[in-house]
Amino acid sequence: MPLKPPSDLVDWQRLEFDSIEVNGHVQSIWTSETSCWSVPTFVQDPLLCIHGLSSGLNYGQQVFEGLKAFRHSNDDVHVFRPQAHAARFAQSASLAAIPPVPHELFMRAISMAIELNSEYVPPSSMRQAALYIRPLALASSPALNLRRATQFHFAVYVIPVAAAQKARLEGARALVVEDFDRAAPQGTGRAKIGGNYAPMTVVMERAREQQYDLTLHLDSATHTMIEEFSVSGFVGVRRDGPVTTLLVADGPTVLKSITADSLCQLASSFGWEVDRRQIQFDEVRGFHEAFAVGTAFVLTPIQSITRRSTSETIRFPGRYQDAESSYHRLCEAFKGIQTGERPDTWTWMEKVPIVV
């Protein structure tokens, strides 16, 4: 199926990270009678038909992913690291007792959703824009008792977006959340499950009212370790003379960020040290730069982190607007690969239609 050029009906210059109507979505249904997922179909409707008493709606038995596709200058469309996103989706589904979505089905559904909405892939000239891809799966059969559902929906939605957080070169202001824990020590923090995110709405709104851009969580067991921002991962940069080290917050309750993993590989190629581990909050004072990273946020520079309980604000001395900054070097390399402007050394980009 030939891909279409960008639609004239979209005001590309006013694109935001928000929902707009596209042609439709792709869906597949699993039932206990067949014990398999149906052939994916394209639905020209944004609505899912599920029971109001479904476990997905009532008990949070659902998972989701987020990845992006980019239009290159030759009008080919490429998806960034779909294999890694498929693997993370499978891990999340296993924690939520959702039947595994076969890898081939996951990839085929993504490809279908892009191909049938190809006019909504932003122009290649819009470097910060992309087609956001949202795979999700949820229990759709009714159940009052908490038990394995007899029906599940798997769907893939797409939408053209700009970056979720406008990257101000002076950096964003972050606030440490101290009255609400994001994840329990043995809980589901490492999965993309809706219940991990819904409570963040109030937390983030409250911070914005106080003129903070982002909210940062520490581990719930000791409140001494960096966990992640409410909807993105944490990455720091330390400089010790000629040695630059990229530090990525990790741990059993931290979502494995595919963006952070990509930055680690880029940093290694620059000759930097890479340290992926649990990071003590006290260590952050020695960082030169810090970022919020993720599919939606991309690479957002952090100006400062405030912790009210200690009356402390940590400010990072790095000048993000400088071409010599770690932020600039990482961002240019990362975006360059996504947009096809730089060699794809790690074969992260997969051309649509995706061959499975």
C-alpha cells in the first residue's frame, strides 16, 4: 500500500501533544473459546466496544505502550525501535494477566495503523514532530469477581504529535514528590500499566500550580534513591575532568526506558562512561546536567530539582544551549537517527511496511 503525503487538513505548525481525529485504529480480539487473537482489522472509529463491567475498566487490567514513527526526507516512514517496544509490551502484559500478543501480530498491527493513517505522519521538515503510536490491551469481558477474563481487546491507535514537553533551553524546574509514592517496592512500577499513571494527574497539576514543570519520585522504601519522573525517566551527566559519565536511574520499580537505553548506546559511542544503576538522591548535587527522557518527552533538560523537606534546590551548571553541552550532543545524535539525517548504526529504525 503506497504511503500518502502529509495531509493539508492538519495545521502542522500548531501541532501539540494532544488528540486529533485520524482515519481509525487497528484492533484484534482474544476469546477463551478460541484461545488466540483474531486477525487484526482496521476500524474507522476511535471507540472500543467493551462491557462497562469489564476488568479493564473496573480493576485496571490493562497495559499500553508508546512509540513513534518519523517521515524521512525521501517520504519513507520509519518506526523507532519497535522490537524493543514489543518486548516491553509483552513484559507488561504478563504482569497484568493478559494473554501474550504474538510478536508478529504486534508488529503487523503497528504497520497497518501507520499505513492506513499515513497522511498523518508529520512532514520531514518538522524535526520535533512524529506520529505517536499507542498500542494497548485490556480485559473487555464483564466480571464482578477478580478472575481471568474471557475476552481481551488489543488495539493500536496513532496520532500526530509535537514533543510532550516544550524543551526550554534554560531547562525545566522539577519538584520532588514527598507525599505520594509512585510504586511499591515489589509492585508494578517496572510495567506500563495505567494504574501507575492515573494518580500522577493530581500530583503534576499541583506542581504546575506552584510553577514547577515536572515531578520527580524517589524510591518508596527509603526515599533516598532517584526513581523516575512521573511520566519519564531520569538521566544525569557527571563531568570529572576529561571524563564524562552518563548516569541512568535504574531499579526494580523503574520502567526500562527505551529512550534511556538508546542514550546509553550513543554515550558509549562518544567514548563516555555509562553507569546504569540505583542513584542516591544526594549524588545529584554533583551532576553537571540532568534530563527527563522518554518517547513522549524525548530529551528534556532540567534546570533545577527542589526538595521541600530539606529546603534545598539543586541547580545544574550545564549550559544546555551551548553546542558543547552533553544535552546538545545527545539530542542531535538521537534526533538525527530518528529523522534519517544521521547513519542508523544500531538499526533502530524500521521502514513501513514492517516486514515480520
